[in-house]
Amino acid sequence: MLKLSKAVKIFNKGSINEKIALNNIDLELGEGEFVTVIGGNGAGKSTLLNCISGVYTLDGGSISIDGIDVTRTPEYKRSAYIGRVFQILL
């Protein structure tokens, strides 16, 4: 199970270029569930996936996988719990 609770990610915090990419996002997916994330440019889709996989660290909230809190776990260790497959269209 994947669970995000009040996930927050802010880029350039405190500057004139501050951008709130994720604002208190809650998401819970059980085993075998499937989800599609859609939205326009800048909506936070890639940021959401990058936070789940550990590329970015959340500025607030938490992420757990199978009941294990991985919020502060680095990407290379988090890979034991989650994988990503990138698609290239030719």
C-alpha cells in the first residue's frame, strides 16, 4: 500500500520565484489498485512521482509504503520498496 498524508513540496521557498507544487496532498492506494494522474503543465504530476520515488524530499507531510515510513529515506534505499519505468515514444 502507498499512502501520502498532507504531502507538501515547495520550490524556491521564500523567494520571489516560490512555487507550491504539492499542497497537502492525500493519496492512498491499496495492493493491486491502479491510478492515472492527469493534469496540465505545472500541475505537479512529475513532482508527485518524484517525491514518492525519493528524487525530491517533501517539505511537509509523510509517505509510507506497506506501512513503512519512507518520507526521509533516500532514493537509493527507497528503491527496495518502489520502482519506476520510463516510457519513450518514438
